[in-house]
Amino acid sequence: MARANALWPNRRAAGQALAQRLSAWREQSDALVLGLPRGGVVVAAEIARALQLPLASWAVRKLAHPRAPELALGAIAPGGVLIWDEPTASSYGLDPSLRQRIVAAESHELERRRRLYGDPAPASLRHRPLLVVDDGVATGLTVRAALESLRQVQPSLLVLAVPVIDRQVAAQLRPGLDDLIALAEVDDLWAVGAWYQRFEPVSDREVLALMAACSGGRANNTAAVHQKERSARS
């Protein structure tokens, strides 16, 4: 179903449009494009192809109440980063015990994705220009966690690039960034998917295939992908 306010057909089209705004990054020979899984990797892959830069992922996980899995109450990222939206979390009655269980479950998934997607070692990112990409930013919790995590590695440049972002969140993030590039800044962004005609879930297999394609590997080698998935679960 077409959405009235959709700006892009899908994540790939948004990535292609965003890449046009990032042409100066072709001169950053040691730069790395970091997609936030999973949807951000689809956008990031188009940017990496257009700019002829390497692509990697940087795992980050939303924290949500078990009874409201779509609502972000916090986020975690590598390096021990933990963020809570305290007013919202308190309104949902998140006691310390429940918080610990939520964080433990999402920490397990965070580590699974880091291993599966082959996230770079933090030391390898030091003094490198990092272009962080997501498919959109609404509450900003996961992006905030990812950026806080990446600041720990001391990159030479830290830039966030997204197709669409909530205007208020953008204002909050800018002071901690070297730059923020967005195709659209909107008021009261409540659902990133509303800005796409198609916004399907992205699978592990799709993420791995995109990264393989950007690194010169075979995107259609599904047997290798399944083997990597099994290894990560074992």
C-alpha cells in the first residue's frame, strides 16, 4: 500500500539519494561506512557502492518492554553503552529486575549479530573517518547508543547520514557529531517506515549478502550464508 508522505520507494532508493549528498566522501580514502543493522545496512550498502568505500555493520539493540516490543525504552551498544528513556521506562513500570532481564536478552542478541556480521574490532576504527548510516531516526535511542559507542574508539571523524530524522532529535545529536546529513528533517517523526513505500523487515541473510557484495564476495552464495548463521548460533 502506498503511503501519502512516502519519499522513497524503498531503502535502496533512499541510500542512492543519500549517496548523492555524500560525494565528498570519495576523497576519504581510509573512511568506513558503518550500517546499523538491520535496515541501516541496506541504505549503507548503496552509499558504500556509490562512493567506493568499504562497508561494515555496527550492532546496536533497542530495549523494549516485553508487552510493547515496538516501543523503544532504551538501547545498548558495544563498549558497555546503556541508555534508558527514563520518563517512558518509568511509566511502563520497569523495575530493576525486569530491566536486567531485558538488557541480558538484548545483550545476547547484540553479541550474536556482532559475530554473525563480523563487526570490526574497535581498535581498527581508531583515527578513521566513520560514516554511520541508518534507515531513519525517530526516538534516536538506538542511534544515540551507537554514536556513544563509536566515540569511545576515537575516530578522526564521526558523521551520521540518514534519509529521514526527527527534527528535535537531530538538534540533540548534532553537538556530538562532526556532521549530520539528512535528506529530510521532520516534526514529530513517529514511524520511520511511513516515509517509505515499502519497508519490509531485513533478514540476517540479506545483511550478509549485502556486505559480501560490497566486499567483492558473492551475494547469492546462500549456502555460505546459512553456514555462517549456524556457526553464530552454536
